[in-house]
Amino acid sequence: MDKEDRRMIEVFNEFFMVLLLLIFCIIIAIVRVIRGPTAPDRVVGLDTINTIVIASMVIFGAASKEVIYIDVAIVYALLSFISTLFIAKYLEGGKF
Amino acid sequence: MIFEVILYIFLGIGVFFNLLGSIGLLRFPDVYTRLHAGTKCTTFGSIFICGSVMILGIKMWYQGSTDGSVLTIHTAGAIIAILLTNPTGAHAIARAAHRSGVKPVKAVIDTLAKNDSKKNKKEKQKEIKK
């Protein structure tokens, strides 16, 4: 068995099952983003999706034993925070 | 052995609270209650999921792997980022929703709106005086 096959098998562990459950959570939140009656509902759905994506990136980094995905999760957290603040400021109206 | 037991317990708590947050986001009737479910539950669950990854890193470190310490420290950085950014974003969304005119369902009294209108009146009076 060469190195690539061994790596493919190592990914399918308990963290991968947790990753599938988190993807199910993201799908439930996408339903709220599509159905939301007002604009703040959709923003709440997007904020929830961002948090679950951060958790699933950390889980994928643990499942494949790669540290680089966790660095990506940190940067994604900070950028999604900035986007959430900007959308909230836009909904609030008035001067920036 | 003890590391694996704590790791599985933390993973279970994290996934359970993330599922609760998603179902609450789907089922609650209002923006503010949806914000309550979708922000607090997912923050708590994500902290426990990152804690389980930290315990995996400590276990790898204890067994002599060099990647374990890097995994632990970087996941602690991810926990700090979640703790700093998530409540601030939720507060900004709630304030924006209230100021853009979304009322809570079945609300009887709204004290924040009274305070906002008083502030606006005072500012207008100051502008008129100037």
C-alpha cells in the first residue's frame, strides 16, 4: 500500500462522522436563509453558518492531521466577523 | 485511554449543541429568539469541538509527536477568535434589527424604543438651540 491510499483511509475516522453531522447543521441553517421573512433573519442564518464552518474546518484539520486548516479557520473567523459587522451597520442605516 | 474518553464526551456535547442551535434557528418565531438560539448554542458547541481537538493535540504531544503542540496552540487561537468575534457580531445584529423596525412577536412593552426616541428628541432640541 503506497502513501496516498493510506492517507485516504486515515481520513475516515470519528472526526469525519462529526464533520458529516456539522454539514447537516449547515443545511438546516441554509433553509432559514432561504425562507427568512425579513433581512435580519437571513443575517442571523449567515452568522450561524459562519460559526459552524469554523468548527468544521477545525474538525477537518484534526481528521486529516494537517495544521494549515486550523490557520484557515482563524482567518475565516476574523473575516466573517468583519462582514457581519458591515451588514449590520448597513441594515441599521444612517451615517457610517 | 482517559484522553479518548474525554475527547469523545467533548465531541458529543459539541455536536449536540450545534444541532440544537440549528433546529432552534429553524423553529423559533422571531428574529431575537432565533438569534438567541443560533448564536449562543453554536458558540458553546464550537468551543467544545475545538476543546476536543486540543485534547487530541495534547494526546499526540504526550505520545511524542511534534505536530501535537502546534495543533494545540493553533486550536487555542481559534477558540480565542470565536470567543472575541461571535458575541460582538450577535449584539450588532440585534441592535441593527431593532433600529430597522423589526418588533418582537407578542411584545407588550418596548423600553429601548422609548429611550431611543427620548435621545432623538434631545438631540433635535440641541440642534434647534444651536
